[in-house]
Amino acid sequence: MSIRVGTRGSSLATTQTGLVARRIETLTGQPVEIVRIRTEGDVRTGSLAQMGGTGVFVTALREALLDGRCDVAVHSLKDLPTGAAEGLTLVTPERENPRDVLCARNGWTLETLPRGAKVGTGSPRRAAQLLAVRPDLDVLDIRGNVDTRLARALGPDADLDAVVLAYAGLSRLGRLDAVSEVIDVRVMAPAPGQGALGVEVRTADLSPLSSFDLRPDGATDRPLDLADVVAGLDHLPTRLAVLAERALLARLEAGCAAPVGAHAVVEDDEIRLAAVVARLDGGQVLTHSARVALPSPAGAAGRAAATAGAEDSSTEEHAAAATDALARGLGVQVADALLAAGAAELAPLRATGPGAATDSLWAPGTAPSGDLHGPDGEAPVGGTDAPVGPEQR
């Protein structure tokens, strides 16, 4: 039996899915079939924000997964809404470089672009941060696949001076030759989850086969048990980093129309998160950063077997859930600091401050236990390198 992996039909989506498919083949020894699913975002035209946000790329894939047309779905994680999807479990493989890049004619950088240069992006986050550092630029809203966007700046009929894209997508497509500058995250904070893939499976396919799944001849009509796939794809540092970033996004209740950037790293036994909320015209930017220490052994980022050898699986699960809760709590902490500084008045957010839901955010294979939260519903967070109040620039 082959494992069917669902994907959007774009070149970038199928390339990303191919990476996951090859990993699944290695983990299972089973053949993998790639199934192309057409999404609303592939059919409709216009600004992504005007179409209702990144969810337009997700719904059709999730429906195909739930109704059995595929067994695994692969998304760009930044396309996924922060709320959990009922009946599905999400896992994140190792993340690619999350930074944004400038692709400009004449090898221009952000510093050397001429005054009035036309720069294309479909992202309000990128546009706002561009204007924050270069208010003299003419930033234009564009759509299209990677090749279409690159042609707008680098093709023979180019009508732009530069475009801003994600490093990860160009790297996966083998197009890093088009990059004139990799933008520092302190200049342009990436979208929460940028550079990471989100791989979803049906939660029911993670449980062992029972006698009710078996036919009298011992065969089964139920899809393969994908628990080993989820465990093999899960990358601990990526998981913790994107949990922090997406918890911040959920707390702010910010969609793709909001200029919000976040960048978390897991190293030296801690998670560090820096976030940005900007006015749409880039005229004002709020920043805040914080960190949280991780318990050993989960704090040893990059250790391939953070819980290997543990005899009690329930203890392993509780430790993983507790560590995930620290990452979520860090995101909440930074979001609340930004809200207290006026982020909701600065940018188009829907947050109402403390109380915005974050519990629905995924933790691979587990759900956060009630006893992992304080009396106000927040996950515990300790330690910060942030100033008392968020900075403005």
C-alpha cells in the first residue's frame, strides 16, 4: 500500500512535498504517491489579504486529508491558521533559513537601492518593514509564483527594481542565484513559521491497530499507522521555535494582513523570541524580545534523541508537553508586552489582550495538560532579556 501525500500544485509546493515524501519513504520503506490538490488560493486572483488570508491555501488540502483522498498533507507552516484542526495532528520537520531576501537588479541591496526604487511584495509585513528602514521606496503589492515575481525584477521585461521573497522557497527551488541580499532579521523579522513546513496526518492513524480494524482474514481497510512517520519528521528545535512564534500570532489574533514578524531560535538550552508589530506605512514599529530556559534534556537543542531510552512513555509525553508549554508561554509573554505598548492600535489586530486563545496550538502527539498552566490560563515562562517596555523605532 502506498502512502498518499497531498500538496498544492505549484512548483514550490510540489518541491517541498517531494522533500517530505522522500523522508517518509526512508522512514517507512513504503512507496509514496504525491496527490495534487487544487486550493482556493490557486484559483482566485488578487491580494492574499483581500482573499481572506493564508487559509485559502489550506482548506482544500485538509478536506482531502479528512475525506481520505490523501494520507498526509504538506503545507508551508506560515500558511496554516494557528487554531488546531479537529481530527488532524501536525508535525514540523527541520526548518530552512527563515529570513527574507532581496532580489534586485544590478545587485542592489536595501542600502544601495536608489531613491524611489519600485519594490514588489505581496506581504504587508514585508512592506511595512521595508518602509520603516527605507521610507523613500515605492513598495507595490504583487502576486504570482516565484518565477513570475522574479521576472518582475530580473526578467527582460522587468517593471520593478526588486522583489522581496523568502530564502526558504528560493533555496528549495535552487534559485538562490537570484538573491542580492539576505536581509538581517533585525531589519526584517520573518513571518511566524516562515521557512518551516507543516505536515498533517489524521490523528486516528497514529493509534495502534485494534481488532475492530481487522477483517476476518487479518487484513485491514485502515490506512497505515503513521506514528513512526510523525516521530521521525518531528524536529525538536523547529517545533519549539515555531510554537513560540505561532503562540504570539494567536495571542495577537493577527492574520496575514497584519504587519507582524517573529523570529525564535533554540540554542544554549533556551528559546529566544524577538517580535515586531508595525504600522502599515512603516511609520512606527514596536519590538520586544524575551527568552526562556529549557529543562534538560529538552533544552539541548539539536540532540536527536531528547527522550530516547526513557522507560515510561507517559513521563516522556508529559515532559514534551511541559516543554511545549514553555514555548507557547514565551510567545504569549512577548505578545502581551506588545499589546500593552499599543500594538492593537498600531496595526490591524483583533486581539483583546490577555485571554486570547492559545491552547488550541498544536503539540505533536499531545495536548497541553491543564496542570501545565497557571491560574490565569497562561503557560509558565521564566527569564527575559527584554526591556521593561517594548522598544519603538
